[in-house]
Amino acid sequence: MAEAPAIAWDPDLFARAETLEWRSRVLVEGFLQGLHRSRLRGFSSEFSQYQPYIQGDDLRYADWRAFGRLDRLYIRQFEAETNLRCQILLDASGSMAYRSEESSFRKCDYAALIAASLMRLLLTQHDAFGISLARKELAAHLPPRVNRLHFFRCLGVLETIRPEGIFDVAACINALAELFPKRGLVVIFTDTWDNLEHLIEALQRLRYEHHEICLFQVVDPREMDFAFKDSRLFQDMESGARMPVTPDWNRTRYLAALEKHQTRLRQQCLDLGVMHRVLPTDQPPFEAMAAFLAERESHP
């Protein structure tokens, strides 16, 4: 279990704090010490778990008995003996700049806080980590390393995020796959409001390369409940397009479309073996991190 927090979660305080280094240090030292265990499930000597078959997986590790019983193919996975290598991809497009009136964080700032805390945890475990920013193409890329100087370089990238433009998820993830060839953990922070088909295809590419994937869907609470009251002009933060919206008239259709989107995303992640977590920006970050780490710990 996590220790009692050193400082109670105060979103306004953390949003005003000058440095990302301080915020991540408080979160990690206060809430998450002792929760992490470095693991990379690869093809080594000790059996770990089963994973749904993805085209390109080595059929030598297929469980044909399970296929006969379940009519679905699974691959045996094994514990790797090496430390974890993690590449974090953070969506820095215009939509990540959104912050509703009730929220303390922009989506990009909340994602940066979680990413910085994760990197600090990896550093304490002597695991390698890197950071990439994504827009129409990769806007920044630092490959995995493990030392304090590299940690502060990665923090510098996160501190200078200027969300703008569009997110070409296919181009960025395909580029990342070329730059991160050895299998490892890929952690993606995005709101997933871009082309869902392209996102799914990109995740399939990473799974084909045998990466473990965690998709953090960073959302503002108003994007999930559409609890707007007054009619207003909505603007797309990536394209600049504007549309008049009357919430009482549009809420039902919006929530139905949202549920369809989320259901499809959850199912595709489940089929691909991708860990998917929704991160509302009003959720205490240590809770999100603890849940993520506990989920990774729960796998044999």
C-alpha cells in the first residue's frame, strides 16, 4: 500500500507550483514509494502469462490446446531478465491545451505531471526512460537512458510543452516504432479524440513489434459529462473551426457518440492487450499512478 501523503492533494497548489521537478518529487515521495517493480515481459526462461495472438507473433509460443478449447489463439509470454526500457509519448497537439472553467489543469499539464512522476519512479528503480512529444510529427525525442542528467533533460522537454496544431497519431507512432526498435514499455498520453481507426492501426504496429503498451486517455471532466449550461460557440482547438452549441439540445447526442467511442476504444485495447486508463484532470494523480502500477503488479 502507498504511504500517507506528505502533502494533501491540492490541485490549485500543484497547478501554481513553479517546477515540474517539485511536483513530481512530492507525488512520488508522498504516495508511490514501494509500489513499483520493474518488469519487462519478453521471451526469456520463466513463464509469465498468456497474451492474445497478434499477427507477427512467434507461433512457436502458441497454446494450441487453448485454441482447441476456446477457438482463439493465445501466445505464451515469459519474464525477461533485463530491466525495463520505457518510452513515453505525449500528445502536444492543440486539443491538449483545453481546460474547462472548473479544472485546475490543462490536459497537457496534467499529462506532463503524471509522465514526470513515472520517470522519477523509473529512475529510482534504475530503469531506462525517454520522452517524445507528438504533433503532426514527432516534435521532440529523447531515447531511453537512466541517469539524473537525462531525467532533468526530459523534465525540460515537458516544462516547455506548447500544445498546438494537429496530432497525426499514425505518423508519430510509426516514427516512434522506428526509433524504439527493442521491445519495451510504450506509455502514450493523449485524449484519443483524433481518428480512432488510425490510433488502433498504430497500436497494432507497436504490438507487432512486441511492445507492452499503456494508453493514458487524458480528459477534462466536461468532455466526459458535457455539463455545460449556456449556449456558446465551441471552437476546435486544432483546426480552429467554430460551431454554435446549445447544451440541452446536444447533450444526449454527444454522450451517445462518446459512449460509442469509448466502447470501441476499450474493446480494441482489450483485444490487443493494451492497458487503457481514463485520466480525468480532476483525479488526484497519485491515485492514477497507484492504479496503473498496481495493474502492472497484478500480472504474474
